[in-house]
Amino acid sequence: MSNKHEIEEDLYRAQSRLDDLCKQEGQESTGTQTVTIQPKYGEEMQSLREECSQLRIILEAMEASED
């Protein structure tokens, strides 16, 4: 099993990638304030969301066991 520091690094990397994909999906239309969402990264984003959720659960469990 990974140590807490490694899990935190994995979570940071996954969340950063997810944030980057979210920014890429939302792009402004030329000349307007409208934001158009292009769902081209949907599967990867869903996978990253699930990974982040699982890593947060592991970290919470580790913190609870330290108490």
C-alpha cells in the first residue's frame, strides 16, 4: 500500500489533469461572452473524477486511523 504522501501526490496530479481538461472543454465563442462546452474529454474526465474520489476516500480513512 502506498504511503500518505504518495497518495496526496497522485491526487494532486489527477486533479490538475482534470482541471486542465475542464479548461480545454470550456471555450469562449468568438466575439461573445457565451461559453461552449465541447464534450471531447468526457470519458477521461469521468475516469479522473472517480480516481480523485477514491484517493480522497483513502486519505480520509488514513487520517481517521491516525486519530
